[in-house]
Amino acid sequence: MSDATNLREGAGWNAAVGAVVAPSGRRGGTLRLVSSADVDSLDPARTYYVWVWLLQRLLNRTLMAYPTDPGPAGLVPVPDLAEGPGVASDGNRTWTYRLREGVCFDDGTPVTSADVRYAVQRIFAQDVLPGGPTYLVPLLDDPDRPYAGPYRDGEDGLPSVLTPDARTIVFRLRTPFSDFDHLMAQPCVSPVPRHADTGARYGEDPRCTGPYRVAEHRAGSRLLLERNPHWDRATDPVRPALPDRVDVAIGFDPDEMDERLIAGEFDINLEGRGLQHAAQGRLAGDPVLRSRTDNPKTSFLHFVSLQPHIPPFDNVHVRRAVHHAADKILLQEARGGPVTGGDLTTALFPPGLPSHQALDRYPTGPDLRGDLDAARAELEAAGLPDGFDAVIGTQRGKFRLVADAVVESVARVGIRLTVKELDVATYFSQGAGSPETIRKHGLGLIVTDWGADFPTEYGFLAPLVDGRLIRPGGGNWNIAELDDPKINELIDTGLHTADPAARTELWREVERRVMDHAVILPLVHDKTLHYRGPRATDVFVHPAFGLYDIQAMGVTDTR
Ligand code: ARG
């Protein structure tokens, strides 16, 4: 790294949001990435970290994939292993794909429809392969004869997925699903050849269909990718595959990562956590650094869930009182402020989705510090003019700061909250994600966040508000246990509606009804501050993931 490169001004603040910085298309060299933590898994069926899903784009191909596109088109899957988008019939219940010719695994064996079907079968073996998304299970399983996956039930099971020939695959869903192409873009459906499957250990030596394969993985310290000699550029419309190697250094503390990144030792923070406080402080006085920084929205919503099954929050007026009493500015500061916290919001959908609408059902006054008169009127209507005592659930760290800001907000109208901290590691599985835990501690309010697993209205909102998706055993995202028949019905109508414009309107109606219930108090649409090193070319924040699209990038120094 020459000093000259490091002094050169970058493309500008936010230049890689919605556009490509340093487009070059130049091949060769080594892209150098850094991460504080190791991958959750290199088995494509067992990963859920967003940044590992982006890493998977280098290693694996799927029937559909999000295109290499920084604009709104990036949100719509395009054919990858498939020749065209899924052909839907029977009211979005049957989806058929045809594979391209000439695609091979990195061991040279051809990819067939059976390998895609086998990947789908593996998802059913959650006892052996936990960790990834499971949207396909309820869509494809027969509740009268549940399929337990290929290890316990063999390969003949799962009659809902058919492979009439080596290039055709047909999915027969139990219920219509308009976003099926998005599910076919998740890493968990990357083809897996049965001959190479080692079950729980597959992530140690996975077969690959993408431009790269794993050359070396030292757990907790290094992951090196090299070119896959059996990948054929001519069959891949998505991946430019510029560098010869991708080298990931793992296991640094966040401040050290920032320093070495800024010093030019690494090109991009793969994990996408964003610059920490110390590095942020350097930006204001350093125009060169600032010109290499991006501040995109991550599409995560931070919110407080209000629990109608915990009195007095069973009364909608009580829930509305909390909404009106919220000091939105204080809450935004608790999240980290406008740059690293996010944009204040009174609606739910991230701005990139078509259904995003201006909605402010519970105004908080002209200064956004809370409309205390409106809050008191709601408490009056609930028969609790003097307020009440309740408990707010949270975890230590950033969520704790939000809880404290809620406490301060509602104290002004006589609502006296105590804070209950739950374990961080099990927060979403057994804490906030467990209806039982919520009842045990009597948590009337809960601090949480959520990002969609695929960028559609269904992907974003259904897990939070569909009554049929409540998981009583834990891992529940519909924390308020909202189960409104009218909302459920609108969601179902959306799933068999083919016309996107009609679907957009249906989802706007769902969002309005959810806000009427006042069970979700939206705070901010999350933002992060990312640094792009001067050696990296073809850099942009992928709209479907909110992080840099690693697979699109190259380097200036191609030796
Ligand atoms: N839906 C999960 C959450 O909100 C994960 C979201 C990000 N991961 C992903 N692969 N899309 O925590």
C-alpha cells in the first residue's frame, strides 16, 4: 500500500449508496477483508448472518439471486442457476424452474435438479442442520406425514418437490406464496451433491457452484477463498468475480479493525458492523476519510413491542398513551443519533419497499418530544389517569439505553417502569422471543429490532404480525402475539395476488391496521457508517442486504 493511495480522496460521502464507486471490471489480485467474528457456518443451509449470506454469493449459486445492482432493481431476484424466473401456476401454488446447462460443482460433477431438491430436503433436518431459515418447511411439508429430512426419512420423502428430469424442478406448495423467487435466492437452497454430504460436518468441506471455493479455513482466524476452476463465467449472469483471491482476517476487536482498515491493511470490514466511536470521531476533521465513508440504511427497524396479554396493556388506550408519550428525539439519541442510530420513523416498512407510506398515527408533538396531553387523555380513557406500574424487558448494551429512554419518556405521564434485563445470547430465542418468559416476568414493554430475511413486504412484516406465525416454544418474532383475523386474511390475499400494485395496497392496509392496535412503537430505521478502502473497486451497498456486495468488488492492485 503506497502512501499516495492512502492520501487520495475517495468518491465522496455516501457515494456507494445507490451507485457504484470506482467501477473498473478489472480482474486479478486479492481482496482483503476483515471481521471480528468467524462465520456462523459455511454450510449454506446453516447460516443466518447477513454478511455470511453476502459471502455465500461468492461460493454458491441459487436458482434465483439478487442482481449486482445498487439501485431498486437489486431488490428483485433474477435467474441465476435457473434459466428464467419461477413459472407460477395454480394461483401461486406451483412453481417450476429449469436449470441452465453446463453448471458444475467445484469437483467437476454437473449440477442437476436432484442436487437442488436435496438441498431443500436438508432444510427439513433441523435436528442435524439447525441455524438457517426454514420458510420452506411449512410450505412444502405434509402435516399428516411430516418429513424429517434425508438422514432419517431417506430421499424418497417430500413428494411436494418433483424433478421430472435432470434440469427441471417443480415445487407444489400447500398454500400460495407470491414471494417464492425470493426463497429460491436464499443460500439454504444452494445445491448440495448427496455424494459429498457429511451432515452436520458439511460446512467443513462444502462443494461450491460459485466463482470461488474454500482454500483454507482456520476457525476464528482466517478464511481464504480461491477461484473455482469449474465455474464458467458464461453461465453466470450475476457475478463479475474480479479478484483471484478473497482473504478474510478474523478475530480482531472492533477498534483495532477500524484502525487497520483506515491504515490500508484491509479493504472492507466484511461483517459490516460499521465504524466505532473512536474512528467516527476522526471523520469530522478528515475530509479524505469522510470521502470514503457510506451511511446507508440497513433496513432494520428498531422498535418497542407492547404486550396486550400483560395488563394494563390489554387496553388499547394504555398502548396509545405510550405511543404519544414517547420522546422520539431522546429515543433516537439512545440508539446512537441520526448517523449511527438511524432515521426516526413513525411507520414500519423500510423506505426501499414499494408499500412504504407516510403514516403518523400517534403524533408526538411538533418537536417530537412527546404529546403529553394526548397521552394523558388516553390514560383517562383507560381509567388510569394517575398512571400505573409496569416492567420493560431489554438486554444490556444498546437495548438498555433505549429502555432507559422509554422509562424517562413515560414517567412524565405517571407510568412507572422498572427495567428487566434478559440474557443477550438467548434474547431472541428464549427471552423476548419466548411468550412464556414474557409472562413469567410480566413484561408489558419489550425493546427489540428486526430485519427482513428477504426484501418484500411479506418478508418484513408477516413475521411480526401474522397470528399464524406465533411460535409459543420460542424464537417468536410476533412478540405482541398479534392475531387479528382481518390482518391474517389480508396477508393471505397478498400471497395469492399476482399483481404487484394490488399487493402494495394490501400491505399498506395491513400496516395501518397494525398501527391501530398500537402494539409496535417504531423508533428508527437503522443506519450504519461504513468505510471503503481506496484499493477496492466496484463498491456499492447492496439494497437487499444493506452491506457492501463483496462478490461484486475488485482491487486496483491486481498483481
Ligand atoms: N430476521 C433476522 C433478524 O431480524 C435476521 C435478519 C438478518 N439476516 C438475514 N440473513 N437476512 O434478526
